[in-house]
Amino acid sequence: MLVSRALRAFVTVAEELHFGRAAERLHISQPPLSQQIRQFEDAVGAPLFVRTTRSVQLTPAGRLMLERARQLLAEAEAAVHAVQRVARGEAGSLTLGFTHSTVYQVLPQALKAYRERYPDVALDLKQLTSDLLTDGVRSGRIDVALVRLSPSMMGPELEAQVVARDPMVLALPAGHPLAALDRVPAQALQGLPFIGYAPDGARYFHELIESIFAAGRVRPEVIHTSILPTLLALVEAGMGAALAPASVVPVGEGRLVCRPLQGVGETAQAVLSCIWRRDNANPAVPAFAALLPGGVSPVASATPAG
């Protein structure tokens, strides 16, 4: 700041070529300004002005210094502006993680809104499972992530914001007898050939459908486990039925149908959350979270997700 003030004082005097007018522009009196310029010349090691009783002129060294000083002041101003933009979350970088299912529900709108609002933030996108994303956020490798988060995955170091709740529906191959019903009773799942979720690759959905089975007091015949979207391909192939978030079931193509479940209450909801470390100092994190629907929510009390 001291160097910046000295440069600004020098440039002002060089532009005015008059100490009195320069002092007025700088809102200081003339004697301190004259002293500051002399100290600046001493520091530089060369006279920058030729002073007479009638005029002030730049020396050759002064003309060179004026050119360089203007460049330095412009660079300093640009640096301050850039730092302030990063501090406001308007520039810098953001590592954003997301699961496959968010592609159908929240991610496209969130990315569009964020890019329009913060075009100068460099985005590093990572698609992983919720478990891996949560580990990445916890370790600091990922700034913020859209995940299916179960209470067992939460910790005191994490902040979470619920951004969407998606009803779980029964996905069936076209022509399946249960597709004739508007709503499928939970008891109809008993003994039904079923495609489940792999506990090591889709822990959230594995835990969620187990809670749905418990609420409905049913136990389908799980013949295979997989993850989205492979699970839906297996349903389409006629290998069994499956429970999936309504937003990810491609019913418009006619190869799959989905029906709501009856008799399982509020358990049949998939919760999507945005998570980040509480101590993450990247200003782009709250800027991104602020564009998402919902607010800070006690995810520990929400439906298990994974």
C-alpha cells in the first residue's frame, strides 16, 4: 500500500506538472506531497522532476517511470479486483460432484443457472457414487456434491442441504400384469421377481428399498442386484421389477411403465442432498448452494439415501 500511494502521488504530479493542483487531486496539502515525491526519488535513485520557480517538468527517467508506474497501478487495481471477485465466489474454481440420478432431476438446471450467474468460475465435474462423493467432500478433494445421503454417511464436518425429494415408483416391463393397476399395493411385491440395488455400489437405494419392504411387510424375490441405469435395462429385458426414482424411469419410450406404491407411507421417497465441508473456505461453494432449491436441512432426520 505504501508503494501504491507513492506511485499514485508520482503519477498525479506527473500528469498535472504542478504540485498545488496535484495536492488538490490527492486531497492532501502541498508540503507532505513534496516530501513524499522527494522520498520517492531517493528510493528510486534518480531525479524524476526538474523543478523551477515557474514550472515542473519530467526528466527522461521521470517519463520512463510514468509509463511503468501507470502499468503497475493498473496491474495492482486488476489484482485487487480479481481477488475481490474470487472472494465473492464470482471467479476461481469449483469441484462439483454428482451421482447418475441427478442428471435427470437437478443437475442440468443447476449447472445452467450457475454458468449464467458465474461464467468465470472454472468447473471441474466428477460423476461418482454417493459413497465416493461423500468421501471426496470429507477429504477436501471435492468442494460440493449432489448425493443420495443416508444418516450413517453424515458427520459433524459436513453441511447438508436437501434440494429434492423424488417419489420411488415400481418400474415394470411393458405388458406386465401389475401395469394394469393405477397404484400397486405393497403386498403385490411379495415373492415378485425383483432387481435390487447393490449394497456396495448403491448403498442409499439399497437401504431405502429395504425400508420400503419393511414398511410394506413384504419380501420380493431379489434375483439380481445392480445400479442405475443398468438396473432399468434389466427391468426392460423382463428379468424382474424394480423400485426407482420417478425422475429416472424413461416411460415415454413405451418399453417401461412405472406405478406408485400403495401402503408404504413416506418411506417411498428418494432424497437428494447437496453436501460440503463446514470449513471449506471456497466462496464458490455457498454461491452454488444458494442457487439450488431448498434450504439448510437436518439431513440426519431425512429418509436414508445413498
